Amino acid sequence: MNQTSPRFRHYEDFTVGEVIDLGSHHVTAEEIVEFATEFDPAPFHLSEDGGRNSMLGRLSASGWHNCAMLMRMMCDSFLLNSSGQGAPGVDEVNWLLPVGAGETLSGQAHILDKRESGSRPHIGLVQFRFELLHASGKPAMTIRNWIMFAKRKDETRAGEPA
């Protein structure tokens, strides 16, 4: 994380209407099974046979695995190079289409709104709609939530955390 990099982002650097490319991730059968074994051991997440015998028709990633993949893409594309202070929660998660082994997913972050914190003057909140997309462009999943970012320090806020 390099705060002197021109790409390091504070609250002021996010613009309503902006779309951030989150890059891509290639999904493997091994990672689907590994995640499911640890966190979501439904049969259709654990094996090809279990997937074939389900309404999904194939081995499919857990929705929680999709969330984790999207989180990694968010971190790699902008969060780890920002003044991010965490999130107050998640407003909405929608699992729209299954994700299978061999697929390459891409992600986008749409900035919906932003506002300054009423209780923490050095913090601003940015509302995002994140999309995890199949190669066809159809969304596999969407998430809507606010993320807190520190504002840039200036003379009026000297001494407050950034």
C-alpha cells in the first residue's frame, strides 16, 4: 500500500457514476471444493456428481465463495490502495446465476452515492453496487453496500486520523 501513489484513493477521489474495473478471476474445481469443504459443504459444492444430481446440474461455487472471490478482486483492484476504513454492513446480496469450474469471472464496482459521516468528520461513506460477471456479461452476483474511507488531511483536520 503506497499512500504517495497517484492511485491511492481517499473519500474525495470517488465520483458518483464512476465504474471501477475489478479485474478477473479464473475459477477452478479445486478451489470450489476446497472452499466448500471448509465453509459450505453442500453436495453440489463438493463434487461433480453432487452437482449433477442437484438443480444446478454441475459442480458450482458456493454463494459465499462468490462473495470471497469478489472481495479479493475488490482488494486487489482498489481497496488495498485506499484509505478504506471498513464497512458498516452489507445492504443486499443477490446470487443470480451459478458459477462453475473453468469459468473466468470479472467484476465491476458502480459508485451509487456518497456522503460525509455525521459523527466522524474525518470519514466519508461511498455506496457501491458490486457485480461479479460471467464471461457473457450476465451477473452471477451483486452486492450493495457502503464503505467508509478517510478523507484527506487538511489544516482544519490536522491531528485527526486519515
